[in-house]
Amino acid sequence: MQLFKQSYILFLIWCISCSPPKTIYDNSGSFTIKKNINELISLSGLDANMGIKIVSLETGKTLYSLNSKKLLMPASNIKLYTCAAALEELGSDYRFKTIVLQNGNNLILKGGGDPNLTIDQLDSLVKITIKNIDDVDTLFVDESLLDSFHYGQGWMWDEGSTKYSAPISAITINKNCVDFFVKPGKTGEKAIIDFYPRTKYIKIDNSSLTVKDTIDFEKFRIDRDWAGRTNHFNVSGNILYKSSIDTFQRNIFDPVLFCGTIFKEQLNNYGINVKNIVTIKQVGNASPIAIHTSAPLLHSAYDMMHESDNLTAELFTKILAVNDTTTGNWKDGLQKIKTLLADSSDIDTSLLQIADGSGFSRYNLSSANHIVKFLSYMYTSKHKDDFIFTLAGDGSKSTLKNRLKFANSKIRAKTGHLSGVSCLSGYIYSDKYGPLAFSILMNGFTGKAKPYQRLQDKIINLFLHD
């Protein structure tokens, strides 16, 4: 009798381990895989809304599904849609052009939506420009390729000066950010601040303090007066006297005037006087005198996916809408993305919500099922190789750095992160199960994302080390 009781208790424990945890409402898949993943979720003790789907790309069979049709915030997993749409609609060899035009003693700097235009590249345009003009009456900065809405729908008003919320514009320089290089001064004195690009467009108020220890230590901060819509940066807090040089990236207000000011200052450096700067929406009669052509779009897409660069994603989105009669804008660009989802993957786009191209907006809603259906399509697309090339691998210099270190290059994926949101979607190359498409969406938790990322990694590792 005692043996029977013990056997019965063990049987109950086994049944419980096979049962879905409390976060699961719709759970299916291969018995063993389902049991193993449910155990991982239960043992983690994590409390979040989860949507997971894992599908064989060879057979189409669903190996695991958990709330896969539930709409959740995908965060930067939205970039999967944006990247694919850019490759399909614009092409991997699409080039962005930044043009300088001349009309008498006036210059026009016309933006082409290049997300990676650098200070040095702008200076190269200046070197060509000065061969054609001695003095400039008015420098017009033209952002007419795209509309003048610089911030996406649902972007949080208090995101402030972070690089993630850099304003979106047709003319972009240094990611519409200023880089601050900080090192300690002498004890009791201010931190030493340098910045790039060197421009009078910004002002800095430094009230920081170099200290010997962490007693009454105040966190070091660099904040732009975003509420006042200015480019006044306040440096505050403490820095330890033994600290090494650190870099802070902060966005700027009015990216069009920012780029125009830098261009003017570069002209000044070569002895060309510029009387006025004006931002405009349309170029009149003028002749091009200098053109910078970017690297192929694929390079920008790679950086966007590896670094999760919001600015590039939003520029791609707006440029998708550009034609002979339409200025680039979010509404039409997002519609292009939705059309791709509907036509390619048979996704009912009335059941999802895409508010921006980067995933920065909390208005975005998609499901693990949507993402896996789309990834399955891209695996058969003529742009498959380019698309997978843009995705981060295990341990790479990307948002997957320090994750899945022993995956042996058998994963390509995109992360997604907002406060209370952690996601991972992409492809697994499993020796046992073959190529897989997967999506893991986790929402609604408090605290740090690390435990949720560890759970995601454990789920992935089930397919890599079986």
C-alpha cells in the first residue's frame, strides 16, 4: 500500500510538471518539447504575459505554442517587419543621397534620409562646395523628402534626451545626437567634458563633482532641457577620481537646424561666410554642385538590426512612402509594411497594430503567431540571405552580446526591450529539428529584464543542445 501511495505521488508530480504554468491559456505542441518548456517556465517563477511559438521550417509543424495568438507589445521585434519591407520595397542596393545645390549666392543642403551621414562626409561636401562659391547669403536646409513630424506616435513624452528617442528627419547627422566624452577632474573639481561634434549649437552647464569615494554619491547625469525644447545640456552628479573615460550619447532638438549649423560652421572653417540659415520644405530652381551617396541600404539595415537603431528604422519607414507625389510619412510607410504582411504571410492586419517602424511606441501590438508566420515567409523570400545577414548571432557585437554564448552560430535573432517588455524572435538552426522560426514575447513584468532573457535563452538552448 505504501509503495502504491509513493508511486501515485510521483505520478501526480510528473503530471504537474507537464501542466502549463499559470501564465498559459492556450498551450500546444510536441509532447516532450511542450513538457520541457513548460517546466522551464514553471521553475523560473517568473510572472508575465507570454506568447511563444516555435515552428519547423521544413515541415511547417508547430513544435511549441503558448498564447501564440495573444497580442503583446513586440518592442524592437517590429524592426523585423521594417527591415524586410525595406529590403523588399527599396532593395538591398538602395542608396541615400545628400545633395548641395546652388542658386546664385545661396546654397541648399538637401537631405536624402541617410541614417548614417557623418561629420566627415558632410565636410567632404563642404570641400567641393567651396570651389563654387565665395560667400553665402542664405543657407537653406531642405528636409522636404520627408514630413516634418520628428517624433513617432506613442513615443513617451518623458523619454527626454536618450539616443533611442532621437528625432527623425530627412537630414540627419551623427544620428541626431551629440557624443559627450567624460573623465574625472581633480578631486573636488568638475568632471572634464569634451563633446562631438564641436558646435555652438549646444550649450553646456557643468555642475558635476569629482569625488574620492561613494559616500553620499550622486549618480552622474547628462540631461538636455527637452521640456524647454532647447539644446542646453546640464551635467550633474558625481564621478570617481579613478574612473576611466566614458561616453554618453544625447539627442538634440531640431535636427534640421542642427545639421545646417554644422554645415555653416564647416564652411566658416574654410573661410566662407554664411549670413543666414533657413529651414525650408522645398527647393526652388537650383543646380547640384556636390552629392554624397551612401553605402547600400543593406549596410544600414545590418546596423539597425544589430544595434537596434530606432532612427534608421523610422527613416526606412518614412522612405517607404516616398514617390513622385508623396512626401515620406509614417502613415503611408506603415501601410506599406502592413500590406507586405498581408500579401506575403496572409496575416490579418486588422488584428495587429503597428504605430511606428522601430517598436519604440507602446501602441504596437503583434503576436508570436504573426511574427513566426512572417519569418516563415522570409525564409523562402528572394531576400532571405540579406534578411538573415542583418540578424544578430550569438555573442556578436550586438544586442545579443553576452547571450547564448555557446550557440555555435546556430541562431539569428532580433531582441526587443522596453520597460516591462522583453522579446526575442528569429531563426534556430537545430541539429535535431532542422531550421526553426521562433518568437518569444514577454510583457507586463516589473523589475529587470535579465531573468526573462535567461528564460528565453534556456528555451532556445533546448533546441541547440538536445
